[in-house]
Amino acid sequence: MLNINALDYLFNLFYPKVCMSCGEALRSQENIICIKCELSLPKTGFHMHEDNPVSRVFWGRLDITAATSFLFFSKQGRVQSMMHNLKYKGQEELGKRLGFIFGEDLKQGSMFNGIHYVIPVPLHPKKLRKRGFNQSAAIAEGIAKSLDTEVFKGLERKVHSSTQTKKSRYERWQNVKDIFELSNPGQLKNKKVLLVDDVLTTGATLEACASNLTEVDGISICIATLAYANK
């Protein structure tokens, strides 16, 4: 009788697991993304610097402790391909894996030490049902696992807004203003939180989310996105 390891070997022989970045077959010690692709990720290194392009987006708009993005996003690039697969092709495990790798890097930046909760930017229930999962929640789950902390699920989207894709910065802000709601805010009192989204463009959605969090007494807010779209 074949044992489980032998069955896994035979299954992978005929149906090999492939890297969700380059599509090459994964080796036995690799997970979701091959080592070659992990090593070639276009990391920003922003988490090591208090003054960086992401933190500047929120200057004068939000009182935050720190902000960063993990990867540079470029059109037709590999990061765009991974983000598309994550968001529209249901590759939830890819989001968790990239989030975990992101979390390992965040440990190197002292500004992100002592995070009590990781908070994903929420989807409206209607969109969540259509998509099947929240890509920001998958990223947040990976980060939380790496940082050995919890995901806070009390930030909710109460209004189903239209797509942000072709809107200006002001239009994006108007589109998401007052659409988020925070339940059980007492849980976040005097806590340090990390607000997580997939891609940073204008920062309007993150600003709208954070505006709810800033009402909590003693809260310290950090912001992190998986990718940074440099325009």
C-alpha cells in the first residue's frame, strides 16, 4: 500500500505544482513561489526609511506612525501579473505567501515592531461574494502569520462604491468617503495596528479607512501595501 508521501510524489509527477510567478515547476522545498522568483522580487526597501514615497502620500492627510509598500509595480511587469492573478483569478494562497514574505522584511524595520493587529482594507459583502475572497485579507493573513499577531476583522465596508480605476485623486476620495465603519473600537484602544491593502495609487481608500481608526483613543497606525504604483 502506498503511503501519503508516495502518493504526493506520484501526483506531483503527473500534475506538478507550479510557481505562481513564472509558471515553472516547484521543487519539493519551494512553496507557491519558486526561490528564483522570490530572490528577484522588486522590493522597495521603504520599510527601512521613515521618509519614503509612501509615507509622503499621507503627509498632511493622516496622523500615522509609518507607511511602506513591499514591491514596485510596473505595467506589464511580473508584479502586475501576480497582482492580477491574486485579485481576479482566485489565487488566494499567492496573497498569503507574498504577505508572509513581506512580514519577514517588516521585521527588519524598527518602525513596524510591536504590531498588535493587522487590519485588511475590507470589501463590500456584495463584491466579496462575487470574488470569493478579499485579496487584502489574504495579504494581511500572511503578514500576521509572519509577525505572530492577529488579523482584526472589525473594519467593514458599509457602502458598495463604483470602481476606482479611471477616477482622479479627488474623485477617488469622494468615491470612498464615509463608506467604512469600525465595530468594537475598544479592542484597538492603545494598540499599534497595521492597515493593509494590495496596491497603493492615490491612497484615497487607505485614508478613508484610517480616518475611522484615528477616532480610537491611543491608537498608533501604520500602513502597508503589497505594491507601489509609481506614477
